[in-house]
Amino acid sequence: MNFRILFALPFVVLSSLLTCTNSELRIVKGNKVTNIESMPYVVSISFVIVGDYCAGSIVTERFVLTAAHCLKDYEKIYITVIAGVTDRRETGQRRKVQKKFIPNSYKNNKRFMDIGMIKVLTPFELGPTVNTIPLCSSSTTLTPDTEMQISGWGKLGKYHLTQPNTLRTTVVSIKKKEFCRTRYRLTEEMFCATGDGTDGCEGDSGTAGVVNDQLCGVLIGGRGCANPKNPGVYTNVNNITVRSFIQESMNC
């Protein structure tokens, strides 16, 4: 099984059991989202040269939160952030990148801190189809069986050759860390989640895991897609090191 990357980027290797590929996280068996207004924080991140895609989330008018592996191989001039679209072919609000942020600990060891930030060159114009999502509050606990919504434009199945153009969404449940550690070598800032035959997959990397209308996780990978025995893996936005990186990035 490959360790999928939600956006179609090289997923962070969580263990020697995982094989990373360049695009492997899709919303499998997700429901079509008929209107971006239902989740106006979701953005598509496009990479001009190779045509790959990731997802991300608007956290302020200038900043987008995503996965580090989505950004590491691309110069900022080749990255475009597309907001306010249900269909990826729509124009929406397209922004070039002023600066990208990747933790030094990820640069040095790709098993840690798969979290990335983008500062867009021009602020987003906020409104019904483009808006921010708050970061996870300290009072929100990510306990087993907590439901979490994920959304994206990733592939609809392991053997699908192309990504859909329409945004999809589904709900997964957070799993016990003990179970997750039987599948992956998780570090402290990671947790895992899966649904009943539904999951993220290629093209969904970097998407938000939303709990109580707050951004609590960032999808970074997994082994295969929509297999309950191999949950998706997320970076925990409430981890103190992750949160410090986010805040420091937004201060730049």
C-alpha cells in the first residue's frame, strides 16, 4: 500500500512501513458540495509546472494553512492559491504567493512537523464564498470517536486517474492513538482518523480537519485510501510546537 498524499504531493514518511507518493489523498465517497458558501475557508493550491493540487484553509486575509509536503518541492512563483470556488475550473480569487513557511524540523527530518503556511501576495477579499476559519481552541479536545469534517478535490478512488473538479466533503472519526501507532510511527503532533469507507486521498493533502467549526487538524497522509485499518494521518493544530510555528509565521 502506498502512503497517500492528499494533494498529490510526496507525503511525509511516518514509518518504514509507508511508501510515499506524489499524489494520494482524495475524499473517497464524499458528498458533493453544491456551494462553497458552506465552507468558504477551503482553497485549492495549484502547482503550475506539474499540475498537482493540494488543499488548504484560509486562517486570515493573508495566510493559508496547509501541509509542508505540499510546498517543499515548489518555488513560490509556481504556486497559485484559488479561493471561492466549488469547481476548480472557476476563476474565483486567485492569489500568488509572497512567502511560504516550512518548519526547520520538517526540512531536516520529513517525519516531523508536516505543517506549512502560505502568505499570499494580495489579501483575500472576504465575503460569502471566501472567508476564514478559526484555529482549534485550547478547550477543544480531540478524543477518540470525535467526528471531524474534511473537504477537498482529491481523487475518488485508489485507481482513479484524475481528480474531480467539484469540491466534496465527508466526515471521519478520530481513532485511539494506540490503534494508530499499530499502523504508523506517529510523532506527538500527529493523530489519525477514518470513516466508514470514506477518507481523504490523492489531491486532498493539506485540507482541514474541522471540529466544532474550528480547524483542528491538517491532513498529511496515510496508507491506501478509505481503508478503516489504515486511517488518514493528521497534524494536530493544537500541538504546542505546531501552534507556535503557525503564530510565528503569521507574525512575519
